[in-house]
Amino acid sequence: MRVVLHCVYYPPERGGLESHVHHLARGLVRRGCQVATVTSRSTPGAPRHEILDGVEVWRTWFPGRNPVGWTLHSLASLPRSLRVARKADLFHAQAFPSVVPGVVVRSWLRRVGKGRRRLPLVATFHTSHFLARARTHRWRPILSRLVRAPDYCLAPSREIAEVAEGLRSGRRVEALPNGVDTELFRRVEPSLPSRRGTRIMVPRRLVPKNGVEYLIRALPRLRERLPEVEVVLVGDGPERGALEELARHLKVDDLTRFMGGRPHEEMPGLLSSADLVVVPSLMEATSVAALEAMACAVPVAASRVGGLPEIVNGETGTLFSPGDPEDLADRVGDLALQPDLRELGHRARERVVERWSNDRLVERHLTIYRALVEGRQPPSPGGDVPGYGEPEQGE
């Protein structure tokens, strides 16, 4: 099967969406598919064309990291998308800006093939950007059309699926979580030296929606519970300077270590160096960072927001109120002091392998793809398909 994936960002960019699409593409190649990815040249110096882990990657013009930039990129990518899709069996738009190229390519193939060339279009509505814009009067009619256009729609969390369905009456959107490469993300030799006390890791880009500010604000209270706590922040972004200044102002800069962005292949060793991981997001779909930590057998404390309560529960970590430093400090302190913390990590790993491994994600995608290529409606997901646990009541 020949599959075209279209997404605004792709490695060497770092982030949950980029990781998801890359692992999906690589998994499809391992199952015998020919995969081409049309993306942006958002990273200066990235080659315009390369083969990356068996995936043919085409990078096109990228004007900026904002809705106007995404839109212009999607339009500018049309010539390459049309050429790549000539012999494709299916086109998969990863996130809402990529739906427009998919619609244009599908329509073009129908015209040049005089109606005989049919290219199924799948769309996955990723990220909190979709949620934020779906709540605005200006974007709702636009997103409604984008939700209507594909032959099949996916979302990485129940919340996003329900919002997408609300945009278009009668449209079914399957909630299918992002997957984790459980061979890469597993317990390995820690890459940071061991130390006394509790090491908390925060694998987050330093942007407002990721809520890292509230973790910093929680540190004075958390230090009362955990006198030898260390917080390691792995990620970079526009808030870094302000967060470092906040840590100095609160006199907790001695507890914090800003490591900046790190290559993907370093993350298992870094995560394995932590006693627990904190994901303090204010908005979230399904956090790949949380799933990667759990796959490395590390308990997770996360905000009770978006898709996070669907993957984190009392058996694998804890939840706290978003934007609430006191609740964050109390919940993280309680988790860190649990005597069976390592056992929680093992259960987290088992939960990811059972429900959210990349192999299971790829298998479900192939089931959907094959049905659409054959002109059938994809079967409903059954018990062997990646699913969500029920949110813990009272967590």
C-alpha cells in the first residue's frame, strides 16, 4: 500500500505530533507500506528531500509558526502533494491545516482520472490548537467544513473527538490515542548521575499552554515536603527566560535544572533518571510525553485536563488541578512519598504496552486504510484496538 502523510511539522522538529507521525510512518514502512511524508522546511538547514527510516520525506516552504503560516504552507505544498499522490492509495492529513491539500489532491485525481481514480482521505485532528480554535465563532464554520471533508476522521482523545463531532452533526470521529515506540522507550541505564532525594523530570516545551510556570510556583511548597527535590526541565521555548527569572524570584533556582531541548534518542536515558515525571499542561490532547515516560516505567503526575485523565490514573501516577500550584505540590508530594513508587512505574509500563504501543496503533491504521481503499466502511474498533482507561474518579 502506498500512503501519503501530510503534516506541517516532522522530525528533526521535536514534539508530540512530530513524534506520533514519525513513529506511525516508520511502523507502516515496517509493515510493507511505501510511505511519503509532505511536510514543511520549518527547521533551518533541513534537507528538502531525504529518506528517513525508510520514509520518503519532502519538505516545502514554511512562512511561520501561526495559523497564517500553516495555511500558506499547506497551499504552497500543493504542487509537491499532487506529484507525490499520483500513485498513492491513500492520503492522510495529520492535523486540520493538512486537510485542504488532501481535498485538493483528491479532487484533482478525480478530474484527471475522469472519475475513475479514487483516493481515500483520512484526517486526524491533533493538538490543543484545534480545541482552542473550535471554541471561536470565526473558526467554527471553517473547521466544520474540514471535519466534513475526509472519508474517515480520527482524534487522539475523547475530548477532541467530541468537539469535532459537535462541529458537524452526524460526523463520527474515532478517538484513537497516539502511540509509543515501546522498544525505544523502555527502562534503560540512567543518563544522569544518581543523587539523594527525589528527581522530578518535566519533558515539556516551554510555552504557556504547557503550564510549566505553575510547577515552578509550586516548588516552595513542594520543598517543604521534599527537602532534597530536584526538578529537571527538558525542553526549550519562548518562556525559558521568564521561567528562569521566576525560579530566581521564588528562590528555588537551586532546585531547577534547565537542560534545553534534547534529541529524541536521548529521552529514554533521561526519563529513566527520574523518580517521577510531571506534565502540568493547561491544554492537552493525549500527551506523547506522558506516554513515553510511562513506557520507561516512570510514574506520571499530570493536570486533570484534556486527554491526560484518560491515560493517567491512581495505579500509574496522580492527577492535579490545572493551573493550581498548591494542588500540584500536594499531589506530587504525596506521589513522591509513596513507598511503592517503582511498582507504580512498572504498572505504567504494562498499561502502555497493553493499550498504547505503536504496533497496536499501526495495526488499527492499517485496518482503516485497507477498508477505505477497498471501498468499505472501516470496522468499529474492538477490544484488540488501543483504547483508553476510564478516568479515575476523584483523582
